Amino acid sequence: MTGDGTRAVRAGLPEPVAYEPALPGPVFAAHFHLPGEATGPYTYGRDTNPTWTRLEAAIGDLESPDEPAHTVAFASGMAAITAVLFSQLRAGDAVVLPDDGYQLLPAVRSRLEGYGIEVRTAPTADDAQLDVLDGARLLWIETPSNPGLDVCDVRRLADAAHARGALVAVDNTLATPLGQRPLDLGADFSVASGTKALTGHGDVLLGYATSRDAALADGVRLWRKTVGAIPGPMESWLAHRSLATLALRVRQQAEGAMALATALADRPEVGAVRHPGLPSDPSHALAVRQMRPGRFGSVVSFVLPDKAHAERFLAALTLVDDATSFGGVRSTAERRARWGGDDVPEGFVRFSVGVEDPEDLVADVLRALDEAKA
């Protein structure tokens, strides 16, 4: 049994070949030589690609190291999310979504309802989705939630959903497979945006869905083929290349996020500091049971008094980019209300901690808070 760091470095690599690179370069091909019957494994560029195959094997090994799993890579996280939902749901079905999840879920809800699918919602906190499960075909969980960082009990919800005949999908973007393994907790799908911490450099759009059920994965794969939501070979190769440092990045980001959350909790002008690793956080006890030790994610959220105060703070930072997304090697922060769609105060800040030295980052944040208050 190897450790996560070792697994991340070796995941998905082919058997060594003399004088060849450890990770072969991206395969750019719209079609492949195909004599006789079309039996594959590589036939046409919308169906399969060797670069995807290696990346998918690597992600599957991280999401499910102890049991075989099947991963399908996509061009973005939203492509993966919608593939799971639309491949598994039909007119007349009911689906349960979080009402505090990623901001595009309301747009997804509108599209689902347009196809005759009933959509129910409930908050992530306190396992509130349990109350609307009866008769549902699929339960969608986001834990920790984005951007509020609430945590729900995946095992409890999965058991309840399966008892009612429902499938369970967990958005594992914020936790990463090194911080949380939804399939071990009973989920049928672990889904994530690889754009974020998985690749971690802010230069790739990517998504994936992993399942231990081959038939479920095949349904998702057919959806990808049908709508053409395929990842590019260069993006897939960059993603696989980046996995080698995932354990290092997750460890450093978690350390920095804890240091930042602890420092923010002592500031009188900063309210509602949230981070699952913070002992005072409402979700901490559950996060400790459910997530991997010391790997509570890179994101810290908090609220400043108003919009102007938050914008002064963001403008005063020197080591942090004012940018959306999270999980990158460079720290980013944003006033989340600028996008609309999230039920957050105007002064709500979502802060993604990078791999900078924690003491440098905390010093920069405290200085910016002082300047914003002046």
C-alpha cells in the first residue's frame, strides 16, 4: 500500500520503455489507422485518445486506490457535472441539488426543469437534503460547499439515498481526491473540476467523473461522445503532468489555509470566518471524521463590513491575485458577490491559499486589512 504522494507521482504512467519519456507527450490525432473491424482501442478522436487514457487511469487511482474505478475526463468541470446529471436523468425523474452550491447550478436547474425533470433543493449544512430525498432518482452533494464551506455527512446521505433507490454524486472539487474519497463513503460518482486544485496551475480547463460501476461510467462516456465535451490532448497531458505535485501542493495549501483562518479569526472587522480545519468551524467535527487528516482544502471564506471595505482589502494585497477560481499555486481572492448567483453578503471574500510561505501570506493579508480599515 503506497502513500498518496507516491501514488500521485506514479499514477497512470505506462510501463517503462527504453529511451522513452516516463510520461509520453500528448497524442494529437483526429483519427487513427483502423484496418478491418473498428474494435479499437483507438478509433476516432471524439471517442478515445491515449493521452486521456493515461490521465483517466491516474485520476481513478487517486479517487479509488483500493478498488477498480472508471474515470471519464471532460473539457471542463461543468461538462463533467452536466454529463452525470443528463446521462442519468429522464423526464419525470426527480433530482436533489444543494441550494448553496456552485453558482451555475441554478442555470443547470432551469435546463433540467425544461426537460421535465423535477428539481428539489436544500442546504448542505445539517444534512438537510435528507428531507427531500423520497422518490428522487439522483442526489447531488457538494461538500465542502462552494463558496460557503459547509460540510455534510456523505456516508449518511448516501445510505439514505440508496435505501430509497437513488444514485449519489459528490462534487469533490474543493477537497480533491487526496482530501476526501467520496466513493469510499458510498457515493456512486465522484465528480470534480480539474481546473482547480487537481491541476493547480491556473492554466487548464478540465473536469472528470469517476465511478466504480462500469455501466454508470459507460453512460457518462456515451454522453461525452454524443455532445463532444472532450478534453484536448494538450490539456490532458498538462493535467497528468501536474498530478505529480498534487500531494505537495495540497499539504502546503492546507497549512497556509489553517494559518490564514487562525489569523483572521482574531480580527474584529472580519466576520464569519469559515474553514473546515478550524476547530471553531461549525463543520469541523464532521470534516475531521470524513476528510483526510490535515487536508481540509485551500479555501477560506470570510465577510468584511461592506463592498467598499472588501474592495479596498483586495486592492491592498500584494501576494494575492484578485481572480476567480481556486486551488492554484498562487493565492487568489475575490469579492464573490460581484458575480451574482451566490447568496452571500456584499463583503463576502472567498480566499484561495496558494503555496506561498504561510508567514508571508498572513503578513500580507494582515497588512492589507490594516490599510483597508484606515
